[in-house]
Amino acid sequence: MMALSNRDLQLTELNGGGSSDGDDREDEWLLNNYDGKKERIGDGMRRIQVGVTGMTCAACSNSVEGALMGLKGVAKASVALLQNKADVVFDPDLVKDEDIKNAIEDAGFEAEILAESSTSGPKPQGTIVGQYTIGGMTCAACVNSVEGILRGLPGVKRAVVALATSLGEVEYDPTVISKDDIANAIEDAGFEASFVQSSGQDKILLQVTGVLCELDAHFLEGILSNFKGVRQFRFDKISGELEVLFDPEALSSRSLVDGIAGRSNGKFQIRVMNPFARMTSRDSEETSNMFRLFISSLFLSIPVFFIRVICPHIPLVYALLLWRCGPFLMGDWLNWALVSVVQFVIGKRFYTAAGRALRNGSTNMDVLVALGTSAAYFYSVGALLYGVVTGFWSPTYFETSAMLITFVLFGKYLEILAKGKTSDAIKKLVELAPATALLVVKDKVGKCIEEREIDALLIQSGDTLKVLPGTKLPADGIVVWGTSYVNESMVTGEAVPVLKEINSPVIGGTINLHGVLHIQATKVGSDAVLSQIISLVETAQMSKAPIQKFADFVASIFVPIVVTLALFTWLCWYVAGVLGAYPEQWLPENGTHFVFALMFSISVVVIACPCALGLATPTAVMVATGVGANNGVLIKGGDALERAQKIKYVIFDKTGTLTQGRATVTTAKVFTKMDRGEFLTLVASAEASSEHPLAKAVVDYARHFHFFDDPSLNPDGQSHSKESTGSGWLLDVSDFSALPGRGIQCFISGKQVLVGNRKLLNESGITIPDHVESFVVELEESARTGILVAYDDNLIGVMGIADPVKREAAVVVEGLLKMGVRPVMVTGDNWRTAHAVAREIGIQDVMADVMPAGKADAVRSFQKDGSIVAMVGDGINDSPALAAADVGMAIGAGTDIAIEAADYVLMRNSLEDVIIAIDLSRKTFARIRLNYIFAMAYNVIAIPIAAGVFFPSLGIKLPPWAAGACMALSSVSVVCSSLLLRRYKKPRLTTILEITVE
């Protein structure tokens, strides 16, 4: 190993250059304007914001809100989980800032009063998030132990550890503690730790080939030392892995790789390592290591088993075993030697894990295994020594210790295999990323001068890439040349290939089917859709559902209870034997009441298994998030899954959610003598400056009216001549202003133009004649929106605009009703149009004339009775409502999957995915309940059997080695139960109406 350490590493902070002011303002707006506008506080009241650290789910934010509302003098408290902030309105005469801070800390979270002018991002300043792989964890107690250690470190703000993925996520202040200090703390506690990646963007992992000797290593060191921007590096000569920490502002990753290869004159071959692929290889190493331990233990245990069971029936062999060699028989020597290797060499991991657990004041399954095997081993050694001293030879139980360790290792091996299956979703997503890309190098005038193959992980934003038919698209971007169809099913779940032309967006990892494409990369690295999906799925799999708290509590008290039961079992059987409560025939040959009772006690210790309880929830959540990702439904956490299976109301935004979001003008009626073309030109000129979807529909309709026969108009309608799009046909507009919820106003030729709804015209004092009103009502009753146009204070015409309902809307609505979920529609349209659309798709509950900011209030109105409410919207205009809902579902997100306000991101624009989200949630938690029932029933039934409760009446006795086998298989059974979720089939529209309330 070698390192360049003359300069300290400074990791990139989350609130650094990577986040824009716009993002900060949006976060602040979502927090302060939860219902669309900032609430006015009463006289004498004060508002502060508190940074809250340690919240991981909605239950945490609810706990903080409850603690704050419990303070006398607090009028209102709202907690934004995503922003890690609490907004508190209180009476300063009754409660102080410090009281609020203490209340949050008493609830188990860290709190910091923020400056009133703070506009910082959602995380405390100066913190970054690091991800670690943690080896050696065996149950929920280990998870609790590691989390406790991490949270106790100075500078660590938050720590979450997931048993199922063996991953830990730590938010820390790099000015107080380094990532290596965190890894060392985990290792000092007896676990294995390895840093994977962080929120900083200044690290790259490279595989270097060509370093054959120490001279080559020094040559590589010299190359890296002369790179401007390289801060630190570490090279492992054994594995060939090179880790480089660099300043991304001074040096790009591609320049670094090309520079190493170039300065070495091709001696060193460099390949970029994918962190996720690296984690997968380490999982494979763990599986292989556990398999080697199991095979070694089995190889040594089989002779012990033969000596005990088979050899007594083979006279010659048995005679050799009875040959006395020193103080002991040859068979005793062989048993002791073989089992000692199994106990202290192969089984060392159990002693190590048990020791670290006890040092940290916790207990886990390793403590039980170490206790059980040690009791059998040391009793057997003691029995031999006792026989030498007294001449009374008691039976030994070396085979119990050996077989017990073998079965436990076998169970662990199967458990690792099964857990590996639960993480297949991430592995499959990682495999979607192509390894290489064809970079098109252009000269200053844009002419292609070279094509060369580069590592896909070295693609930079702005690169032009060539994509051949049948190959994967190497990055997110836009098409700059060529036409083809692309299969995006592996990312979005949409099976139908999508046509890609110039300016069409493309997603990295999807497959180009036919033509050659040139694309310009726009999103690379962690910003790419595929990377975001992997990160989101991984984060969701690490999250804990509230139901997991039960398992964590049981795990914390499980081992002490089991040890107590084991001691009680030994005491009962021993006292009963001494008192003659059972016949002597029950005792083994040359056995004593002590030994007889000890075997029951050991069986109790080794059969009890807290692992099954600890794995019941995280494995099911992990499989469910993977299944969801495969179907284009991204789930952001176990808490979202748990809430979704209890949904009572689903509130749909109308435009773009229930409808196709492609508004078209169906009617244009002029009520004056103005020419129709002149009328359309006037309206289009006014609407051309508006960004509203209806405005675009009006402009497109007018353009089509004027230039339908223009040969410069392409058949696809995507491009137009300069005349058709410039000022040649649109009129000059002045003093334009958009009036939210009403329409737009402007001046053309010095005269006022109003385009909007009735409210806009009424406010302007313009009378709507009865015949015009009747015409608008007729439009609205046919599910169309009537747009009124006034010019120079006179109403001159009406345009009817329709947004077709999605074809699956009615079926999905009926399917939700069959599932016991009540659909609701909320829209800013007038009540006639809203009710017409609702009638068409079968929705009974409608809220019309709702401003965008009022949708959150609509959500809360359904939450008053404690009902779980889901909001389905586009994730942009509906962000406040998505945040206010118990379950926010952003539909039609496409490539915009990083919607923080949503709990579910539905990548396709299909309402069927709402059904899939709820159905998957219900099936997942049905599986979790079944896992808990199995895990609890196993311990409730198995422990009494192991304790010998049924031995007097039924003669049922469980040897310790058999108890170990049962214990090993219990956790495997729970994981396999969760794996059955992989067989989940999404409901089809043809069968969806058969869904009934569970």
C-alpha cells in the first residue's frame, strides 16, 4: 500500500457547489408555504425553524411534532422530513427557544435552532453522507449495536444500518471526523467495514494492470504526484485497485485516466470500477468464505459423527478407538483434536462476534451459539479430566459442539444466498449500465475527426456519443442525429419501443433497436437516471418500516430471556432428578442428572433464534422495492410501503393525471363580425407569452389554421418556417401578465386583450351575454373547458378546449373501488367541466375550482378522521399536495425521478401503476405479517420442545445438534418466504376488476 498524504483530503459538502440557489429556494418554499402561501402568525407569536437530525421516516417526524405540540405555548408545529426542519409557531412568553430544542432532544433526536434568515439546504451545513459495507452482522441486535456506536461518534449526525444489505449510511461533519475514523470505529467494535462512496464527487476507483514490481509502483506514484488536482491516492499492489481523491474543478476523471495511460506510454492499462459492482463482488466473496467455513467444518465433523454412531458397529475400527493412549482412549483423543479445530478455528467468528456484542452492552445470536457450543465442548473436556482423576467416565458430547457449529454455518450460508437473491434488483440495475461508449471527437467547426472507445463511467456532460443498433445507450442525453426505436422497458417498465428522433430525450442503459444514433450526454454520474434509480432503490431498502421497531425491541431483550430460560430449564430438570421425579432409565449410559439437565439447557440456548424476527421486515421490503423498480414503480422506503397498504382515499389531480395532458382546441366561435383568422391571430398573439398548457394548445391551433398548407411545415409538426413561428403572423404584445386561476391579460395595438374564465371577465366589468353563457355551459357539460376572449372591453369569442381522459382511467377507478379505496378528483376547472369528466370515469367525489396551492388543503380535509390519503399528481405543480398526503405518488415522472415530495415515483404515465403500488404494498405487508407469525411461532413452539416440556408425556427429545439445525433453518425460511414476493405479477387491466378487499 502507498499513499500520497502531503495534502489533507477535503470532501465535497452537500451544500456546496452542487446545489443551486433555485433548489434552495424551492426547499424553503415547500417548507414555509406548505399550503401554498405563508401563514400569518398572530400578534405576540413567534416563528422559528429548528434543524432536526436523526429522522428517518414519517413516524420520526410525527414524534417530533407530538413532542412540540405537547409544549404549553406552542400554537403550531409542522415537521418537514425531507428538509430535516421543524417550523414552530409559539408564544415566547410561555415557551423559550431552548425549551423547544430540549423537547426534540428528549424525543430522541438532535436539534439546532436555525438563524431566522437561514436559507440553507435540507441538511445541516458542512455534512456529507458516506456509505459503508459492514461485515459480520448476524441479527437485529448487531444492527442496533453498530448504529449505537456510530451515533456516539463526535461529528456524526445520523446513522442508519441495514442488516439485509450489510450497508450503513452515515451523515457526518468531515471537519470533525473522517470516513476512515468511522470505519475504524466499526472495526474496533469487531465488525468489518469498508467505505463505498459518499455524497462528495471527488473520488474515483480504478483497476490498474501493468504494475509488476516495486519500480512500477513508484513510477505510478510519480505520475499521480505530478497531477494538478490530485489530493490523495492509495494503491493496493495485490488487488491492483487505485483509489484517487481529486478536485473535480481542477481535474476531470477522464483527464486523470487518459493522463495515467498517456504518461506511462501505455504501460498501465486503466479501467474504472463501478462502486456497485465492487459491492456485488464483495458479496460473492462473503458467500464463498462462508461456504469454505461450512465445508471445512463438515469435513472435520463427519469423522466425529462416525466415531460416535457408525464405528461402534465395526469391531476392528471400534477396537482401535478403545485403545488407550496415555490417560485417554484413542477415540477421545481424535474427538478432542477434531472438535477443537472446529470450535476455536472455524468457530472463532462466533466468539469474536459474541465478544464484541458483550463489550458494547448488547447480545445477539452469536452469544447463544458461543454459549451452547462452549457448554458442550468444555463439559466434554471436563468429563474426560474428571474420568482421569476419579476413574468414573461420563459420556462426552464433542459431536454436539461440532455438528452444532456445522449446522449454524450451513444455515448462515443459505441465509447469505437467500439474502443475495433479495438484492437482485440492484444487481440487475447495475448490469444495465454499459461498460464502454463510442466517443465522437469533433473539431471546432463540429466536423467528426475521430471515434474512440472510452469507459462509460468517464462520459462527461456535453460529449457526443455514437450508439450502434442493438447496443445500450451509454448515458442520458438528447438525440442530435439519426432516428431509431429504443426499448426503455428495463428502466420505465413500458414494453412498447419508443421512437427517438432529433431532440428526443434518451435514458442511459436502454437499448437502441434499429438505426444509428448520435446523442449528446446531458446527465452523467450520479445525476443519470439509472444512477438515481439505483440510489433510490438502495435507500428504500435501507429504510426501516415502523413495524420493524417491534423486531428491534424483541431482539434487544431476546437473548437475556433465552439464557434465563435455559438456566431455569437446567435447574428444573436437575432438581427433579435429584428428587427422583423421573426414572433413572431416562439418563444416558454412565450419565448423571447434571448432564441430562445440561443437554436440555443447551438445546434451549441454540434453538432460540432472534434472526428470523430481525429479517422478517427488511428482506420483504428489499424484495418489494426491487419488484417495484422492475415494474416502473419506485418506492422510497418501508414507511411508504406500510402507509400505502392502508390507503382509504386516492386523490387524483385531473390535468395530466386522469387526462392525457395534451389539450387540444375543439371549438373556436366568434360572436362579433371579426374574421375567424383575425380572431385566432389575436388570441394566439396574447397566449404566445404564456407557459400554460392551454395556451400552447391555442397557439398550435392558430398556427395550424394559418399554415396548414405551408410546405415548410414538416409532417411531424415539429418544425416550422421562420414565417410561421416568427413575428410575421403574431402581433406585437405589450404589458403581458399571467393571472393565476383566471387567465392572462395584455395590450395589442393599444387595446386590452383578456383571455381566461368568467372570473377574469367579471372582475374587469365585462358582461357575458346569455347566449354566450349558454354556449360555455354546453362546452363544460361535455367535459370541455370554455376560454372567453375579450378585446377592447368587449367579449368577442369563445374557444373550447378538451383534454381527453386516459383510456384506462375508468377501469382503474372501478378497480380502486373494488379494492375498498375511494377515488377523489381535484382540479382547478369549473365545477361543470370537473363533474363531466368525473361522470365519464366514474368518480363520485369531486373538488373543483381548487387553486394549485389549495390542493394540500384538499388532502388534509380527507385526513381529518385519521384516514390514510394518497395524492397522485405530476410531482411538480402538485408538490405541496404530494408532501401533505400520507402517500405521495408522482405519476408520469419519466426521467425526473428525484421528486422529493413523493413517496412513490411512477415512471410511466399509466394510472394502472397506482393499482400496482397499492396492490404491491398490501401483498408485501401480508408477507411481513406471515414472516412475523412464522418467526414468533417458531420460537414459541421450538423452545418448549427443546426444554423437554413434552418429553415426559410424549417422549419427544431434541438433541442439541438437531436444535442447532432447526435454528439455522428458521432464518432461512423467513428469507425464502420474502423471496416469494419475487413471483409478484402486476394486475392487468383485463383482470383488475376481480380485485377484492383483503
